[in-house]
Amino acid sequence: MASTANPTRDDFAALLNDSLGGAATQFEGRVVKGTITAIENDLAIIDVGLKSEGRVPLREFAAPGQKAELNVGDEVEVFVDRVENAMGEAMLSRDRARREAAWDRLETEFANEGRVEGVIFGRVKGGFTVDLGGAVAFLPGSQVDIRPVRDVQPLIDLPQPFQILKMDRRRGNIVVSRRAILEETRAEQRSGLIQNLAEGQIIDGIVKNITDYGAFVDLGGIDGLLHVTDMSYKRVNHPNEVINIGDSVRVQIVRINRDTQRISLGMKQLESDPWEGAEAKYPLHGKFSGRVTNITEYGAFVELEPGIEGLVHVSEMSWTKKNVHPGKIVSTSQEVEVTIIEVDSDKRRISLGLKQAQSNPWESFASTHPVGSTVEGEVKNATEFGLFIGLPGDVDGMVHMSDIAWGISGEDALNLHRKGEMVTAVVLDVDVEKERISLGMKQLEKGAPAVATGAAATGTTLKKNDIVTVTVLEVRDGGLEVQGGDSGATGFIKRTDLGRDRDEQRPERFQVGQKFDAMVIGFDRSKKPNFSVKAMQIAEEKQAVEQYGSSDSGASLGDILGEALKAKREG
């Protein structure tokens, strides 16, 4: 009696189930078939075999945006939420029935990686909603199309295929992609189209897109890349200098990669190659006019004709401007005259010279200012061993400190002059090959010895085997550039002539401005003297042996040289 007075929820469920003859257990939460008995006020009255009928809105029987096509007597499937509500009616749902059936079907398609048909019917944050025949899925914005779509309206309410990316029935989540279907379809189309193409084939196409490095051309359902370097033989800085989006172009298929389905195209391949016969058109040492197209740190590119460019290396740009950025010598688009230095048709390279197309200022100076002539110039720089003087023709000459003034040391003579001062000097020597001009100022002083000219000025006042005091002008790996005493003649001492011992044959042990004695051992073709310390040492040793003893006298070489040096000091 106590339990009857206080019935539980389970008791009510048991009583209801008994009153319905077990219908609650048999029907609730299941999809069942029913018959439409009437249609009233946008509602369908459906009999599913229970004590009472249920009502379902007509919109649940239609696809989004469409009208339901129902008639009395039609058999339909519905989901039984409850056998009886407070009004005694069965609670039915067509949407739940469609959803349950759809989930069963979609799970099978997802497992088989198959396509499903759906309809985009709404927009949500980050994408769209899709009706997959009863189940609602999410379509991310990035999965609508291969390329961004500005207007999605034409795709709404349109039945179309989708690919299920992931689904979770427990949470009721489904994510689909329309893009995956398009990419698969396009890949199939590309595979078919690419079979009909061959390398070397000439074909027409439409420019679809332009980037900094080239353009994509539609070849009739498949795209090919036209790289900027294959647009023209001439320099192209950006593709839009040659083509525009929408242009119809004729191209040649340069390369096909059937694995990646990439196609490389070319336009210049349809033109005549300007490099054919380039060596004949541009002979060595020939002079040509061209236009500067590009400037770099190492030189400037000059276009000789469309498709043929040559490089003027920075070392070939100016006779006098050394270690200067090319942009300070030439400018882009400037017309210049150049000389052909080298042509390599195989590598498509031409080396050009800018300075070679101009007169050599050292040759010009030598022809207009012979040795012995007087020049005037500004002191450009004062160094520890001399003065550099600016001369006509934008060249510099050097006055060694020993040639600045008579009667004082070189260091004191250097202190007499300052940078920017105008001075007068006499030309002592011009070396065109080494681009060096030697000047003298003390030679113009009153009572100074006359400056030798002609052969005498080149050092022929010196005689072979003369021993003179030389001054180091320049230290090189191969030896020393020196100036010989009062004669002012410049000459060279080879590394091997710097001493008898190997340790003495190191140019780096000498410094610019250092003085020492050497012997004249000969003259080069220009009559410039060649000096040798080694020859002087051998000559002095021979003389000492002859004067103070011989190899038969029993005296050692050290004794003999010691006596020779002693005699030299006492003398």
C-alpha cells in the first residue's frame, strides 16, 4: 500500500507501457512508417498505429527553399519522440527521421571515402551550412572553391557533390569540402589534357595570372608557367612589361613533368636567337654603342641589341677612377661606347670595356709631356715617401721625397708642402704600362743639374756594374720597384736578386722609402735599369778575395771579408 501511495517515475512508465500494450518500448526513439490521413493548416496528420495520431509540419517534408509534395494516403517515415504528449497526441518528427537515416547513409559513405550530395542553404561564422539529405554539415569558407569566391549566392540551394572531411555522430558534427571535389576533378582533367601535349609543341593560351617571376597561361583547361626568363631574349624586369592578364599568347611547351603535372612554357623560343653568329657580329676590340640596363657592385650590364647584353667589369670602367662604385661612373639607360674584350657564345657572355673605348690618359700624357717638360699641378696627397700631384688628363704623378729639394733630408722636404698647394715639377719618367709618372721638383731649382732627356732620362746615364744607392718606391711579391740615386731613374729588383741567402730574398723585409746599395745588372727594352743586391755582394766578395787573399792562402772567407770591410771603413 505504501508503494501505491507514493508511486515513482518508473512506476508511471510501467503503468503507461501497460496501458499502451507495450507501445512505448516498441515505438519511442525509433523511425517508423506511417500514413498521412489528412493535411490541415500546413500540418500533416499521420497515423503510425498508436492510440492517437501525430502532427508534423509540412516544411519538414521539403528540401530547403522548396515546397512539400504530399497527398493524403502517402506513406512516410517519421521519428517517434514520444508515444503520447499532454494532449494525448503522438510526438512525431520527419526531420529526426531524415537525420537518422542520413547519418546511417553518411557514415557508410565516409567509411568508403565516397562523395555525398548536398545543398548549401545558409551562412554561419567562418563558412556555410549544408543539408546532406537530413543531416546538417559545416562547409568552411576555405573549402568552397579552389580559389577564393567573392559571391557564393549562385551556389546556394544548388544540389552538388561534397567530400566529408570528418564527422562525429555523438556530437552531431559533420565537416564537408566542395574544394576537394573540384581539385580531384581538375586533376582528372589535367591528366587527360596533359596526355595530348608534347614538349616542343606550339600552342595558344590565355594569360590568367601574373606574378613577379612569370605568368600562368591557360592552355584550355590546364595551366602552364611562362617564366620571366623565357618571355624574351632581352632583359625583362617584370612580366607586365611584356604581357597583361587576358592577353592571348602563342607559346612553346619547353618542358612537361608528368609526375607533378607541371608545364613550362616559353615565348622567346619562337623568336630567332640573337646569339647565333654573335662572335662574327661582335669581333674582338671592336667598338659598339649600347645602353646601360643594370648596375651592380661588380660592374654594369650594357645592351648591345635586344637579347644581347655584355658586362663591363668595374676594373674596365675607368682609367683613373679606381675602387669606385660603377653607379658613380655610369647611370641606367645611359648610352655608352664600349669595346669587345671577349665573346663566349656557348655561355652567352660578352665581356666589355668602357675605358678601352676612350683614349689612354697615360699615353696621352706621355705624348704631350715628354721627359724634361715642365708641368703644374695640385698636391693631391702627401705620403711618407713623397707627394702625389694632380696632372692634366686626370692622372697623378709622384715626386719622391728625394726629388723635392736639394740640400735637405727627404723628411724635411716633405714638410715644406701641404695638400691643395699648387706646385711646378719636371717630368722625369712616364711608364704607360704601369700607369706611373715620376716627377721632380728640385731639378727646377736655380743651379740644379739639367734634367736628362731622351735615352739618358730613362736611366742610360747609369752603366752596367755601377753601384748606386736606391730608394724603395713599392714593395711587391715579385720584388721591389726602386729609384736610383741622383739619376732619378726607376728600376726593378727581382726577389731572387735581393740577396744571396733565401732569407734575404723576402720583399716584405723592406719598406717604402728605405735606401740601400745595389748594382746595375742590365737594362730592359725601355732602357730602364735592373738592379741586384745579390750581384753586388758577389762582386764585393770576388774583389775582396783578389785583394786580401785566395782560396790557396789558408785564409777563411770570413777573414778575407773582415779585412775588406775594415779597409772600407778606414778608407
